[in-house]
Amino acid sequence: MADMIPFIDLLAQQARIKDRVESAVMKVLGEGRYILGPEVSELEARLAEFAGIGRALSCANGTDAILIPLMAWGIGPGDAVFVPSFTFASTAEVVVLAGASPVFVDIDPDTYNMAPESLSEAIEAVKSAGELTPKAVIAVDLFGQPADYPALEPIARQHGLKLVSDCAQGYGCTLNGKASLHWADALTVSFYPAKPLGAYGDGGAVLCRDDALFDVMKSVRVHGEGKERYEYARIGLNSRLDTIQAAILLAKLEVFAEEIQMRQAVADKYAAGMGNAVKCPHVIAGAQSTWAQYTVEVEGRDAFRAHLAEQGVPSAIYYPIPLHMHEPYAGYPLPPRGLPVTEAAAKNVVSLPMHPDMPDADVNRVIAAVTGFRAQAHGSRRSCPSVSHT
């Protein structure tokens, strides 16, 4: 078996920006303000500036980032929040933690993001049942590309629902040149190290356009603090971002725009070279993905992954079991027609190596392994569709 290439090479990026990261960290150590130091507020300003809209509030992790606006809106028992099942646990988990009920929604078969038609059907079904009060929609910008917000937002507004962009994997993505927050009431971010904009530990942020919401979320972030220290206006969390992580993220933010284009270049090479061995990713028109993952579909997934491993190409599956099929979430509502697209996609998706510092030799090695599997099985090849991006 050949030596494995990296799936995500965080050390390559670290080597490229080592000096600026070390300088930023040493500055924090010299200042001695390790929690909510000046770098935190600077990062928040820079995050909003990069997004081109709203205000940013940092927090301890991407899960809290989704929970904080739900708490600020007072969403809780008896409320319904509509979420995809084809996503990481956090998206639905925070709804349960808030005391509300997740209602699972199906996905688009090409982008894997929330399907507007399924959302409409799920909302109408909940309203007809009369047991829950619809309150919010959490759309996920899965694998780095924005959900179809021009279609989702009118549905949410029609029913008086808040709209959250779970942008854990997609901070920096755009649709028609605009961040997801252009349509959403809140945009949430994860700085988990493997994310496109990752810290060297946990971290998160939530962006919004409403100053009143921002003020409540700021209170929720620190134990529900009121106007005075040790005055508590509400139940809150302990969800502060460490200053060292903020400093590291500031250094990374300086090269983030360039890295998105570096990821795009890898995606373009993949699309041009892979042939029809797999179903290539589809990015909706006018969108720029951050390419948090390069996820394809293939029949015979186990054999495909074994073949890749023999060629020294690692792979991963996001997500092999949809959330509604896990025991803790099995009792929550589904749309009338169920989640057939979600369940079908979960059987065939495979994510391939993707990171901005990926050398051409590794890209070509992945392409050769993928097309080699197809050649063994079918003996034919043609070009993948072009990857849409701005």
C-alpha cells in the first residue's frame, strides 16, 4: 500500500504563515489578557468586515454559535425549528438543548443543502398538526457552499420564521457576491481547526444585522450578564473566545481570501480531471464555495474507498447516518414524504482530500486513483461538468 497523502494538511498552512502566527501569539502572551482581550474585539470587527455585512460576536465554539441566537430569541419548549438531517449533530442538537423540537427537512440531490419544497411541506405539516409552533429555520451551508437562500428566505418570511445560516463550513462563501447573512437573521461560524478558517483549538462566532439581537446575544454569551458586573438579566452560557485563538484567527484572516481561491483551484483541477468515475460536486449558479470538503457520490463506496487507500489516497464520509436515523433524534417530526434524498445520498457520498496547500502531485494522485477505479469497473471516461463559481 502506498504512503497516504494528507486529507487536510494543517501543518503546511502553519509553515506558510508561521511567522505572523507566532508574532500574534507572543503579543497576547506579553499583554496577559487571555480571555476577551483586545484581539477578540478586533477579530469580531474583521469578521463582519470580511462578510461585508452585520456585526460579529465571537464565542467558544460553533455549536454555541447556533445555540446563542436561539436562546436570544427565546425559542424553547413547544417550538419547532426546521433543520436538515444531512448535517453534523450540532445543527439539531442545539434545538433540543434550547428545549425546542427539531423538524427534519430533506435536501437537494445535487448540492445536499436544504430543499425549499421539503421545507414548505414540513412547515405546513407542523401547522396542520397543531402540536408545535414553528419558530425558525436553520439552513446549513454544507461542504462550503451557500444554501439556496433566495428560495428559502421567502418561505421563512411567509410563515414568520427566523432564518439562521449554519455557516460552520462555509464562512467566506458567497451567493451573487453576498454572504448568507444578506438573507438570514443570523450567520453562525465554527473555527474548529479543520474548517477553512480554523483556529488552533475550538472557537466560533455568530453574525447578525439587528443591533438589539446582538446586545441580547452578547449577554447570553457571558452567563446572561446585565448592565453591571454580576447582574444577570437572563440565563446564559459561558462561551467566550480565548484571546490567543482570536490572535491566530486574525493572522489567518489575512490570507483567507487567497486561500479560498487556492481551494477553488484544487476543485477546478479535480472537476477537469476526474471523468465520470464519480458524481462531481455541483455548486449553484452565482456561488463561491469555500470548499470545506470536496464531496462526490459513487456506487460501491466501500470498494471505492479501499481502492483509494491502496493508492495512498485517504477519504472520509460526511455523513454516513442521517441525524433522523440516530436514536436520540428518531422521535422528531419528518415531512409528509419523509427524507428519501437524504437517505439515498448518505449511502454514496465520499469526501476526498482538500486543502489550500495541496500540491499538484497530490491532486493528480487523487485524480488517478479515482479514474483508475472507474476504469477497472467500466472501462470508460468522460469529463465532469464544470464547477460553477464566481
